[in-house]
Amino acid sequence: MTKEINNPKQLLHLVFGGELDELDGITIRDLDHLHIVGIFPSYAEAHKAWKAAAQQTVDNAHMRYFIVHLHRLLDPES
């Protein structure tokens, strides 16, 4: 077996959120209150965490959560 099968490539994803200045923007109002949910080894795990965090703040229209594909930043050529 190859190394890829035994150790699949790690695709790190960051999930974070914060209150936005405007509903149609992406500028976070107060970076001191940025909510870092965590770093996850796959998009599926990150999506699960993103969904849970977003559902907890559904009553706050300005609160948004994002998934960042860290693996693309770390290895942009792949």
C-alpha cells in the first residue's frame, strides 16, 4: 500500500465567526470578539462545526461564520 492510502492527505479548514458591520458585507465589527471555532482535518468536519455554530446564533442577523480552506493557503499549487 502507498503512503497516501495509510495516511490520507490532511486538508485543514478553519472555522470562525463574528458580528458583521453590515448584513451584505464581510467586515467583522469587533475583532476582539472574533469566535474561533477551531481547525478541522476535512471539509466535512469543518462544515459540521460551522453549521452548529451558525445555528447557535441564528437570532443574531449580523453574526456570520466562515470556513477557510487552510490547505489551499499552505499549498496553493495543489
